[in-house]
Amino acid sequence: KKYVALVDELYREKEKEINAIVNLNKNLTEKQSRINSLEKDRELNESKMQLFQTERELTEENYRRQKMIIYSLIGGVLLLLFSLFWMFRSNKQRRLANNLLALKSLRTQMNPHFIFNALNSVNNFIAQNDERAANRYLTDFSTLMRSVLENSEEDFIPLEKEIELLQLYLKLEHSRFRDKFDYELIVDKHIDIGQFEIPPMLLQPYVENAVWHGLRYKEEKGFLKVELQKKDDETIRIIITDDGIGRKRSAALKTEYQKKKRSKGMQNIKQRIAILNEMYKDKVDVFIEDLYDDTTGTQVILTLKKD
């Protein structure tokens, strides 16, 4: 019985040892599994961190590329705008230079024409043996020519100076055609003349046409009226009115040479005004009309704007 009891006791002890070993193995297995799980979690987290870092680097690289593209586009647009501005400025300067050359050319064409007509008048006085009248005419003519030459390089002169030149020119023409017309120059007292400028010798060709092609051919004595009216604070009107034979009859009396000569003179004036309006934003406007039903008499209305 003691032997059996001893064997049972040993068996129980052995069973306890076996159970302890099993439990220990079980615990070790669980701990190893947990360790493995933690290790996998760590590797996964490291992979996530690496992926996040890669994504951030890609995002930063894309951002840098986008910035470069945007800067390149901005630079290209600025370069294009600069090129367009430079081309526009160059074209504008070239057009301005061409306009200035054209104006100078037109002025040089007008001055000889005016001088030729004036010298013809002096020749007529000399032919009539009127030395005193010829001397007076030459004195006034030299004064006018000096002013014309002084202003020949200017695009605009003070309106007051143009009026003085026009008065002197009217005096010269009236001296020659005293029996053909009388004249009157009226300036509205409400006009501040000092505030306006006008192309030099702009009015003279229209007055010349009125005298030479309208009043000169009239049988009875005619009348020429030049009036400066205030339209508003920024604009005045210069009205040149004659009661001559009119444009239609005047054209019928002309030779082919005279027609070409007049056409060229008026064409020069139109070109001057067109160029000046392009350069100075429609500063001058001219309108010509026949006055009466029988087309006798002519009126020129010139509108001048302040600077």
C-alpha cells in the first residue's frame, strides 16, 4: 500500500510538472505570438511612415514642378506683353516720325505756293507803276513771310498769332483786289484766345480760295467775312463766308491746269488735318457748304478744340 501510495504521489508530482511545462510552453507561445504581432505592427507602421514620406516627397516635387510651370507661364506672358508693347511703341514712334515728315513736306509745299501768289501781286503793282503800293505791299509781305517761316516747323501756334497772320494776309489780298471785295474779321469777345492753338497757316488757304476762286470772278463787289465764335468752353468755330460765284461756277471757269493746282492745294490741307487729327485726337474738323440755292457763295466751318 505504501508503494502504491508513493507511486500515486510521484505520478501526481510528474503530472504537475508536465502541466507546468505545458503552461510554460503555452505562455511562451502566446508571448512569442504577441512579440511577432508587435513586430509585424512595427514593420507595418514603418512601411506606412515610409509610404507617407514618399508621398510627401512626391507632393513636394509636384508642387515644385507646378511652381516652375506657373513661373514659366507668367514669364512667357510677361515676355509676350513686353514684346507687344515694344512693337506697339515702335510702330507708334515710326508712325509719328512718318507723320512729322509728312507734315513738314506738306508745309514746304504750301509756302512756295503762297510766296508765288504774293510775288505775282507785287509784280502787278510794279506793272501798274504804283511804286508806293508795291513798297507797302512788300513791307507787309516780308512781315508775313518772316512769321510764316518762323512757324514753319511748328505743328501748332497760338490762335492769337494765327489771327494776326490772317489779318495781314487779308490786308495783302485786299490791297490787290480792292475793287473786288471788302472783308471783316470778327472775334467773339467771350473766347479766351490764349487757351487755343491752331496749325500755322491753316486758315489762309480757305481765305485764298474764297478770294481767288469766288470773289475775284464776281461782277459786282463782294464781301468776305471771317468770324470766330465760341461753341463751348472747349471748342470754337471759325466761319469763313463769301458771297462769290460759288464752287460750281468757279470750277467751270478754270482751266485744266488751274483745276490741278487748286486740287493739290486743298488736298495738302486735307492731308495736314488728317495727320494732325491722328496725332492729336481729332483736334480740327472742317465742313464746306454752298450757301444759296443757285450755289453762289461758300461757307467754310472749321471747328477747333482746346488742347
